[in-house]
Amino acid sequence: MYHIPVDTFYDHQDFYTPNLTLSLKTNKWKPLSEVPWIKFDPEKQVISVFAVDEGAIGIHEFFLVAADSDGEEGYDAFEVNILSDSSVSYNHRFSLKLDYDYKTFSSDFNVRLQLLSKLAEYFEVNSSSVRIVSFTEGSVISKFQFDSSTVPFDDCDFPLREKFVSEDVDEDGDSVNPDLKKALEPDFPVQSGSYEGLGPCKGGDGVAVTKQRSGVSKTYIIIPVVILAIVLLIIGACLFVIIRSRRQRKLSLEDQKLFVDKRKPAVLQEEYEVKERLLKQPLVLPNEKPPLSPPVQPRSPSLKHSGSDPPPSAGYQAPSFTSSRQPSIPGTPSSNSPRKPGYSGYRLPPAYVPP
């Protein structure tokens, strides 16, 4: 179906094409009724082409005539190119036997177009997706297929097959779906029908059709895959948590108590106080005694000397010396024997400890 573009014609009074009166002629300027596979609707300005016979294959020229309100006409030529679909491969073919007069059916373009529209509406596809193979006599035997965009070539259990073929076969061996019969009645009563598998689906019949569609079976296949992926994801997360916890448990309990952050030793608050106290105080041994005070010298200007030795102060006691060889005999003042002084036990000053 082809809609005439709005800007195909233009008139200075009526303006564009929808305001003009259109008609279609053959290239020999004959009425369009002589060509059975094309029709023109002047009200909707739509050209419909429904070529079935192989004799229509080729390029055909037509004239489109436009008339304005004054009766003046304008012309435009166009071509219709009908191609053969012999190079296209199909994997199925449906056949319907209709209770309809063949001569009336073959001569009326609208009747054939009506059958095509009803088939497309029942199968829920576009009219261009239905490929009519032939219309033959015997009442009317219509054979049709669906294009590759609707039914893939390698899909033998497509959903449209179930809409045509029924699982239950009647007494006459008819396996056409009752819903299809209802959709075509009362204009096109269905007597019988059949399904034929072609290509990779060759040998299939319309009786052995399951109630389950191919789309449902694919859903059943996808669901276990999704569940398996979720289970693997959960297992991977559990392994990650376990490995991470093991890394944290590599330290012993004592190390975990000692190292709290980045393996730095933990120092208690009491240890900080001891450290500060030791830095402020000098190092003193436990049994250490303070040193003796230095001797005090009197500052009197008059000093009386006895011989060459200064007089001892009142608060100072001179150290005593004893001979190591001959001890002194007390009570013998006239003794002038030389004496060697003994060594007294002086205490060393405390060791220097840097702060």
C-alpha cells in the first residue's frame, strides 16, 4: 500500500494534492480495472498492489491524473516494480481451503485484499508480512507464508504455527485451529487446512504440535542460568569474606593485643607517666647517700697560728691518718718517728647521667 505524497501536485487555487481529484490510468491510457493486481482509492489516495501470479513480475508504468475544481488536469508518471521471491527461503507453508466461488474471488480485488487483512489481523502481524503463494481453484485454496522477519528460517516451532494448527484433529482429519475459523467467518468459511514444513523443518506435520510455545521453553532455559549465576555470585562473596578474615587472624592473640594499628606497639597510659617522670628526675641509685658538706672556713681577719698549720675550725673535724707500718702510740708526745699517712675511704661522686 502506497500513500500519494502531499506535495505530488500543487494548484494555485486548490493548493496541495489532498484538495485535488486523483485517478489512475495504465500506460495505454486504459481503465485500471484491466489490471487485476492493482487498485487505487481516490478518497484515501492510496495505491494497493496485490500481485500473486508470476506473470505480474516486472516493471509496470502508470499515469496519475490530478484535476482541480475548474476541471483542469495535471499528469504524473510512476512505475511499479514487482520482484520475484524465488530466491527467498521459507521453512513453512500454510494452506486453507475456503468455501467460496473461485471466479468471484479471483476477479474481485477487494475480496482478496479482505482475506489478506483478516489473516494479518488474526496472526497479529502486518499485512506486508503475509506472503500469498497462490490462489487456486477447488472452491478457493489459498497458500501463504510469513516473511523471514516474522518467522526465522531456523525456527521450526514458532508461535504462529500453534495459532494455525490445533492439537486436536476432528473426524475429517482437519487440524485447523478453531480460533482461525472463527476469525475468517462468515465471509470466508474454512473447510480444511494443512501445514507443510520446508527447508530445515521439512517433514513436520501440523498434528504433532505441543501446547507449549517455543518462547516458554526458552524462558525455562534462561531461568536456571540466572539462578546459577546468582549462586556463584553468593559463593564468591562468601569466599572473599573468609579469605579476608583469615588474613586478619594471622597475628597471634598476644600480637593482636600488642599491635592495634599498622603494627605499632601499644603504650599504656601508666608507661607514659613513668617515662615523663624519669626524664625530669636524675638517675639515683637505690642505696646511694648524699655527699658530705664542704668545710666551712672562718672569715676572721686575725688568725692565730700554731707553728705553720692553721687552727681548726669549730665545725670541721680533720681526717685522722694512721701509719700502715707503725701505729702511733698514744701518750708518747716525744715520739718524733716519721709517719706515713693512711688512705681514708673517699666516696666517688655519682655518675653523670645525661638528661
